[in-house]
Amino acid sequence: MRLVDAVYKRIVELAKERGVSINALANLSGVPRPTIVTMTRSSTVKLSTIYGICDGLNITLQDFFASPLFERENVTD
């Protein structure tokens, strides 16, 4: 899977775990909703976007990337 797809899946996973919709997460994080939902149409994602998401979810970057989604064998780019 592409890295940007893993990032998006992780965002959805964390939001779901916390009972937060993508719209609510956009408000909490200051990251525009379109940036979140169109992320997989891009080949890159800014670290500042991930940082904002982490801030909105009240987690660290380490928590965000602590997922099997980011293991080397699961990322193709």
C-alpha cells in the first residue's frame, strides 16, 4: 500500500476508535476536511498535516505511527 494510503487509513482508524467523525476531527485539528478526505488522491502528505491530526486527537506522532500499517512490508513507496 502507498504510504499516503496508510496515513489515511490510520487517521480513519484513530478517529473511529475515539468516536470522532472526519468533520469533527477537521474542526479539532485545524486541518481542513478536504485535505483529509482527498489525501489519497495525492502522492504525498505533509508532516504538518499529520501533526495537526495528532494534536486534534491528543496523541503523539509516535502514537500515530505505532501501527502495523507502517511496517516496511506493508508500505510500497
